Amino acid sequence: MTTLQRYLVRQLAAGIVASVVVLLLVSLGGVFADLLSEVARGRIPSPLLFSQLGLRIVVFLPLVLPLALFVGLILAIGRLYRDSEMAVLAALGQGPRQLLTPLLVVGLPVVLLIALVALWLGPLAERVARQAIDDAHRSFLVTGLDAGRFVEIPGGRGVVFVGELSADGRHFRRLFLQMEREGRVDIITAVEGEMFVDGGGRYLRLRDGFRVEGVPGQADFRLQRFELNEQRLPDPEASTRDPLAGRPSLALLAADATPRARAEFHYRLGVPLFALALLLLALPLAHSPPRQARYGRLIVAVLAYVFGMNLLVLGKAWLGAGQVPEWAGLWWLHLPMFVLATLLLWREGRMPKPRLASLGRAA
């Protein structure tokens, strides 16, 4: 690699890194706000907030990295045009096509990283996040319960108090539980008990206690005494995330896979291909005269990314619904982008021929 190519690689890499940092910070704020909303609704226990934040950022990387790659390259190449460095390179016989090698040296590792995250690391992070939430709902400790203190049940549907709590958060002594269901109030006390999960629901196995239930304002409250009682806790609100998002990529291609599962695989494969197309489009789209507005091409880049990503999401929905045949996949989107990128690169790489006849007449 020549000295000029190393210089171009550094410039392009610096633009991509700066874009990744800025977009990750912006995405971090949005993801954090979304997680706070889920914690308030009881979908996620509050002690898992920061671990879920890190895992959720990994899940969002296939959406952030293609935009960061595209925007970073547009800014870096546009700067070369604005600072007249491209004019100097053209005078040395180095046209825009000579930028293609540094472009691929910098961009292809990012595309491979996007493919790795989209096909393997992202689904793995999704599975780990969901497993952590499921395990947390089986333990009082992770839901924030502390011995000797009244604590609201996640979701705001009751209050619980325990006098003693075991190290694993499942066994307790001296319990007080108050819950509201459909206008009725249940108050339960027990000497000891434990928490367990059965069929996806969370239950309390209580021993030696009392139960009072009824409607506030009415006199028909019932009092029961029990030696052993199993009480179901209110379920946390169900997550709205796609259950296929955490399935391994190879499992999406199983013989018994549904059309929605196969559509999910085409989407995961389509994200790195979309990033590769953006990589090739960055060079011709970044061409700008020295006096052009600095961020004019940047707006075009963001709009192109939004348009392409929306088509990816719509294509995934169409595949899952059977509106697009499975053999077509998402190639109806990728092939036109690659053809357009090839034509623009060919047009961008042509060097203007000097008009010798005109120069001779002028002399």
C-alpha cells in the first residue's frame, strides 16, 4: 500500500469512527428511555437496567453501523473534495477510482462486523437478555425486594413484605402480601414459604397463614386460614419484541420453519448486503464542488439510508405474509442498489479528456 493510500485509509477510518461514536451516543439515549419505560411497566426488573442497556445496544448495532459507515464515508470523502485534495489527486493522475481500494480496505471489515452482529451476536444478545429477565422474575432479590421493607410488586399491582429472605431470594419467612385484581383486594399472611415457576407463571407456596379477600366498601369479606396455599403472583406485562429476534440464524432455516422465520433470516442476511451497497454508493454520492453546502450530501445520505432500511423492514413483512415469494428474498432490493452503485462508480471514474483542438485555436 502506497503512502497516498495509507493517508486516504486514515481519513476514511477517522470519519467512520467519529460517526459510530456520535450515532451510538444518540442511540444510547433512545434505548435508555425505552428501557426506563419498560421498567416502569414491570416488564424489566430495575436492577437489570444497565445490563439490559448493554445487551440492547448490541441488538441495535445492525441498524446503527450501516448508517455510521455511510455517513462517515460521505463526510470523509466530501472533505477531500471541499479541501481541493481531490483536485490535487486528479492533477497527479489519481482519479476517484483510486479511492476504491482505500474504501474497500476500510469498509469491508465494517461490513463483516455488521454480518457477524446481525447473524450471530445480535440474536445471542437478545437470548441472553430475555433469559436474564425470566430468571429475575423467579427471584424476589432481583425484583428489588429487601427483607424488612414494604416493596411494590413490579407493575404496581400489589405490595409485599417479608421479614427474612434466603440468599437465593426464593425462600422467605413472615410474609405479608396485598394484591388488587378486578376491583377485589386480597391480603395474605404466612409464616414461611417459597417462590417457584410453573407453566410460565410465578407462584408462592405459603405455609401456616391467613387470607382475607373482598371488595373495598362492602361487608362480604372472607377470612380463610390455611396450612398450605399456592398463590399466583401478577404476571409482568408481556414484552412487545419479536420472539424470532433471539432465535439462532441456522434455526430459522429448519425444515419446519415458518414463513416469518425464513423472512427473519432474509432480513438478517440483507442488513450486511445493504451496508455493502451503501459502501459502494458512498464514493459517487460524496462528490461535491468546493463551494457546495457542507451537509448537503449528508442529507441525501440519511434519506437514502432511511428509504433503504424501510424497504428492508417492509420486505421482511411481505415475505412473512407470503406476499413476496421466498425464492425472491430481498434481492429485489439489493440487486438494483448494486447495479446503481456500479453505474455511478463507472461514471464517477471517467477522467475528462482534454480538448486539444480548442486549446490549439486559443493559442
